[in-house]
Amino acid sequence: MGKYPMAFSIETPDGEGEARKDKANEPWEVSYPTGGLRWYGSVPEVQAEIRKRLRLNYGKDAPITFTKGGE
């Protein structure tokens, strides 16, 4: 069994979202209650970008958590 697909959940004040990457050379497909994005990078990089964007919507002290998903 390989490393992909990879996924994790995103919890925000308005509900949940998901980030998913199916293959190594593909971007992360990210969706959350206030939008979404496609992002190339590692798990820490995509989580930092998600947190940055969500803090624009919810403020710097908003509870934003990530929970590992699986296949």
C-alpha cells in the first residue's frame, strides 16, 4: 500500500472541510465552508496556507484544527 491518497479534515467555526491529494504530482484539493483552493506542497505547507486563509475569514484567534483522515 502506497502513501497516496492522502487526506485530512479541517474544522472551522462554520463547519468542516477536507483536504485531499490523490497522487504525488497533483495538487491538494481543499474545500472548507468559506471557500477552497488547490495547492502544491507538503502537508505542513498546505496546512499553513489553509490556516492563513481561514484566519482572514475568522480572525487570528479562531479555532482551526486538522484531523488526519484515511483511506
